[in-house]
Amino acid sequence: MKILAIETSCDDTCIALIKASGKTRPCFKILSNIVSSQVKIHKKWGGVYPFLAKREHQKNLPMVLRKALKGAKLLLEKVDLIAVTVGPGLEPCLWVGINFAKDLAKKSNLKIVPVNHIEAHIYANFLNYAAGSRNLFPAICLVVSGGHTQLILMRDFGNYKILGETRDDAAGECFDKVARILGLGYPGGPIISKLAKKINYRGSTSIKFEFVRDRISINLPRPMIHQKNYDFSFSGLKTAVLYNFRNQSPKIRKSKKYIREMCAEAQQVVIDVLIHKTLKAAKEYNVKSIILGGGVVANDELRKQFKSKIKKEIPNSLFLIPDSKFCTDNAAMVAIAAYFHWLKDATVWQKIEAKANLRI
Ligand code: KG4
Ligand code: ZN
């Protein structure tokens, strides 16, 4: 079956066309996957401005649809099902995608599957990994993005329990704010990751010769790392960076060495906390797999360190992580989640409406 999926929960206007098949071992082929980024527009504000994002989605969707159909060499009449993100996310932005999906559904007499954005981030993993080929459950899922940081116990497809989440800023939001403090631009995550790579820290091998002697001298606290719960807190990290930055002389603040060290340390704080809590939950619930998703999971250092820690501490568990391209927002993951819902129940359809604070 061919699924057309729409994702407009934040600042990316995304449409994907996916061919889905199989019941016990669902398989997916991407026919097209268009992501129209609004980064240039939101850069000025250092974050996403919801009503500007809404306007851009309205403007972009018809063009993104044309590109997606052309890329897939498909006519709208050949689509079998429509999927759309209904939450969580920015309400005005969600409504643009939902109304667009409703128009298409009406025109083509198709059904719509409402999709939870967090669930879609998890299901991005099943693009390349045939779910059903091995028992994955119970699984621990960590979803880390610009809007969310959640640790979820997944007992089956569609069966979730949130074990913990951030009490304030999401990890990606923290990266974005740290980058703003350091004057690095938006979105912060990829910039911080790039600059951190230029420092030799924690035995990293990806060093440039001239920085071999540069060891990290900044030491920031790891928030909530030893607390007996699965919650997170990242707003203190942003404040710690701000105080450290303010205490430096104008010359140091502008130095490449300081900025790179700060990026590496802030990134390492986030990685340490995420790995510690995820592995703790994985051991407590004796899980068969650890599944990651969300924009922050595109971080190379995080991917590398998670992989080696899991191999060392829980070698029998399966570790799933999407290709970097499918960690950040896209509509392919929305189509995959929709297919799993459709397999479970192809007859019952809920009311399609935006739910900004939708829980998994
Ligand atoms: O999942 P996503 O695309 O959108 C939301 O659902 O929020 O995540 C976006 C977040 C941003 O905060 C961005 O800074 C962060 O993911 N991000 C990264 C990287 N690429 C994107 N963070 C760290 N390292 C990266 N390579
Ligand atoms: Zn997302």
C-alpha cells in the first residue's frame, strides 16, 4: 500500500510517500521524502516563532506535495492512505498539516491515520530494521528532540509507559540555547557537534593535530544524573554555560579554544546523563532492546558513545538507532507509524484534531 504522510509539528514542512507491505514483518520503501526547512527564517529569532512557522507551512505545503509526488513518480489517485502528525507540537502548525490532509482526503476519498510525533520518532527505526524479525520487547525508547526528552518503556507496538521526561528544557532546546549564548547560530545541536569534534576529549580519536594538547578544562555539573528517577533537567546546564561565559574575559570568550571546549563539555554533559539514565532503565526492566529517536540522536558523538557503552554493559540487547537523516523531523517516520496503526485496526478512525500536548 502507498501512504502519503504529512508532518508540520514544528518548523519543517515534510511530506513523504512510502510503499508499505507485510504484516508480521512490515517492510518499507521510501518513494520520496521531502523536508522543507524553515531554518533561515527562524535563525533571526534564535528559535521557532510559531505563527511565522504556521504561515510558512501554509505557503510550502502545495509545493512540497508537488515535489513529493514528482519524486515518487506517482499520481495522488494512486495513494491508498493519508497519515498526519496530530501532536505533540505547535498547535497552529499542527492544524495546517491536518487541514491540508483533510482536503486531500476529501478530494481523493481516502482515510486519514492520526500520528503521534514521539511515536513516529521511535518508528523511524523500522525503516531499515524489519520489526517482527526478532522479539524486541520489552524495549526502552529514548526520544530526544528540540521539544522533548522522554524515556519510554515499550512493551509492544502501541503499548507505552513514560518512565521519565525532562522537567524543564528538552536536550535539543538546551543545545539551541547554549549555542545562542556562545553566539553560534541556530539550530545549535549540529553546530555544537561540529565544533566539539575539533577537541580531543575523552579519548576521542577524531582530533586535529593542533588541538592534541588542548584538554578540556571546563567542568560542568551533570544534572539529576544520580537521582533515583528517570527524569531529566537541562535548563541548569544552559545557566551553568551562561555563568561560565560571563566570567570569562572578552578575549577568552571569543577564542576558538574556549568555544570548542565549551561545546564539547556541554555536549558531553547531555550524553553522560542520557546514557546513564537509559542504561539504568534498560537494566531495571531487563529489556531486549534499546531504541533511540529524535533530532539530538543525529549527534555523532552520542551515537558512538551509546553504541560502545551498550556493547560493554548490556551486550545481549539489540540497539536500534535511525540513520541520522531520519532522526530529525521527516514525514517518512509518520508514514511508518501510521502503517503499524493501520495493521492493528483498519476500521476505527478517531476524530482528527491537533493536540499540542498529546502524550504517547
Ligand atoms: O526532532 P527534531 O528535528 O525536532 C523536534 O521534534 O523538536 O529535533 C530538533 C533538535 C534541535 O534542537 C537541534 O538542535 C537538535 O535536534 N539536533 C542536534 C543535532 N541535529 C539536530 N543536536 C545535537 N547534535 C546534532 N547533530
Ligand atoms: Zn521531532
